[in-house]
Amino acid sequence: MIAAFVGGTVIALNAVAHQFQAGAAAAALPAPTESPSAPSSTPSVPPSPSDTAVPAAPTAPPVPPAFDKTAHSIDDPNSIWVVVNKQRPLADGANFVPPNLVDLPRDMPDPLGYMLRSDAADALHSMFAADKAEVGTQLIAQSGYRDYSVQVRAYQHYKDALGVAGADKTSARPGFSEHQTGLAMDIMDTSSGCDLETPCFGSAPSGVWLAANAYRFGFILRYPADKTAVTGYEYEPWHFRFVGVDLATEMHNTGVETLEEFFGLPAAPDYAG
């Protein structure tokens, strides 16, 4: 500080010195930084749905093709789908003999030596083996292919015992029998004590298993208990008809029990004449 002897001057110099010191101190302070800007009052706009990627819809599984009901003939007696009933006799029944008839394998009980068509015999052999493995019983091939002359005698037997009306509920007339196709087998077992005269076999372990599983091998229970008005025959829990795995499985899956209903054919409770 500069001193002066004159009082007024001293005072002036002191004021100047004070201002200089204050200015120097202010200059020594750091310059104020720019304060952060206040948040904008304009709200942010969310992306519109069109701006957001939309996941693709899952692809529907392909629809399986409809079952082809025309794959085999239902009229040709050589066809595995031929429908034989009281309204649909075999063509040229008195002379018809099915193709590829074979004896059953020796490990299958076949006490009367009945034959079947080869495809039906192979499937029957597999079914007998499955029953033994899954149920533990032994099935018997009780009655298979019958030619026209055998059916004449079989029908006459029932006609003599039961009369025409009774015979027609139990046995087919010659030329109208599924047994003549070589695709049908009457099945019993060695343990139930049942026979072909009563429905006992339907409640036996083997009969229950066959009714539930025959489709796996291409067979259907041809004359169910509640379908006499459709098939024309009383319940036969032993009578199984080979139609092939495709048709038997389709009937099983759709719950259709008779060939008449599956193919949209008229019921056949009686003969035409």
C-alpha cells in the first residue's frame, strides 16, 4: 500500500488499493461453468405399434389328407374291403374261391385245419402272438375259410335246429358268408371255457383284449353287440374280419363300428327275399 502524509490522499489511496485487491481476488476465482439445461417439458413419444416388430404367427401344422374310401373296392370279392351282408352277396358266390389261400402257421392252434388268405393269415399270426405276450392266453383259430358247399351244410345245420328265422340271425346263407372271402376268422381261447354258441367270450380276458386291439393288426369285430339292426346278425364276440391296418385304424379312431356305416351303405337286417 502507498502511504501519504496528507490524510485525504491516504484515504484515496487506501480505497484504490482495496478495489485493486478485490478485483484481483475476483479474477483469481474460476469462471462459472454453464449450468445443465432443465429437462424439456415436451414428453417423449413412444413408438407406434407400426414401428414395433410383430412376431410372425406360428405356422399351423399341415392338415392330414382325408381317408380315401375308394382305395379298395367294396364290391369285388377279391378286395380286402369287400362288404358282404344279407343285402350284398358275393359275386358268383357258388363258384368264388379267394386268391392266395394258405394254411395257418403250425404254432397257431387250428384244430380243424382252416385256411385264410395269406395277408390275413400273417396278420392273425401276429395278433395271436401279441395276445400271448400282453394277456398271457392262447388263442385258437376256430373257423376260417369255408367254401360254398361247406356253408350250405353249416346253414342247414342251424336251419334244422332253429328254423329259418333263427338260422338267419346266427348263420349266413350260402353265398352271403364272410367266411367264404378267406378274410374272416372265428377266434376262441384255451382258458375261458367259452364256445361259439354264447356271448361268453366277449367278457373273457382274450375277448376284451381282441375287441380293443384287433385294429392294430387290421381286424375289426364284425358283429358288435348293439348293431344287429345294421349287420343283420346277433352279437358274435369271436368273429373278426380282416380289412387291413389302414381301414381298421380309421374305423377305430372315428368310432365307427360297422362297414355298412363307414361306407354309407344301407343297413342289412334281412335278406331281400
